[in-house]
Amino acid sequence: LIGKVGLIANSYCTKNKLVEFGYPESSIKVNYLSVDTDILTPNSKARNVKLRLLYLGRLTDFKGPLETIKAFELALEMGVEAHLDVVGDGPLMKKCLKAYNKSPHKNSISIHGSANRKEAIDYFSNADIFMAHNKTSLKTGQEEAFGVSIIEAMAFGLPVISGASGGVIETVINNET
């Protein structure tokens, strides 16, 4: 297909990977995935409870769910009062459950499994901070191409804590977005 078809990439990160594979840069157009932000609105409810942190996404190494749990545990040990909801399923579910079961802070962590659209919106609505420690997979070299859940979190007005990897760096700009 190289040189015979035009391609649409969901981020410049994806476009650059395609160029690395040999596709001519001129045959690749970037078109960011559409996220329906009309149904996603910032939560303006004042709360007098501890912070709710949310990881919502596939449980795969390049999205960093294990690093998210570890970073959360470190924050608790530094005195942060919070609860972490891990929502999603995938190849790292067993490792996430193992990390949860070994955690001295498991009363502050919930592993929920996958969620439908309505449930996901409820999780976003009840969160104060979104976390996903995106990185390049050491095993496969895969990175987050775009990060739909990050865009959704931003549409809810949530601050995003993430790794500077892949397409995430196109939307999460430190102290700006």
C-alpha cells in the first residue's frame, strides 16, 4: 500500500510512526479523533471529601496503569488524602489486581473493570483529577496514539497527570491545557 493510498492518522505521533514505516509524509493527513464534548461538562459541585483520582482506559503497559497505582501510593505516603478509581480492562488486569492486593493502601484504591459510556461519564463527573502515566512500551515500543480518555477528562475540566509520550504531548501541554 505504500505510495498507493492516502492515509489518515489520528495524531502527529501516528503520522511520524507511519513515516518511519516508509509511508511518504505527503500521503498522510492528520485528523484528530472526534470526541463529543457537548455531553461532557465540567463538574462544579463543591465537595468536602477527599480527592477522587481517576484512571480510565485500557489496562495496557503503554497507558501506565501500574505506574498510576504506584504514583498514587507514593502520594498517599506523602500525606495526600485521596481515593483512586481504576476503570478499565485489558492485558494488565491481573497485574493491577495483584498490585491492589499487595498495596498497604488498598482501602484507598478501587479496581472497577470495564465501564459502559454512562458509567464512564459518572466516573468522570465524580473525579477531581485524571491520571494515566502514558509511556513507550519497553516490550512493544507502542505509545498512546491520541488519548481519547484524556480529551474527555479535559472536557470535564479535570486536571490531567500523564507521561509525556506519544500523541498525549499534542493535547496535554504543561500549565497550559
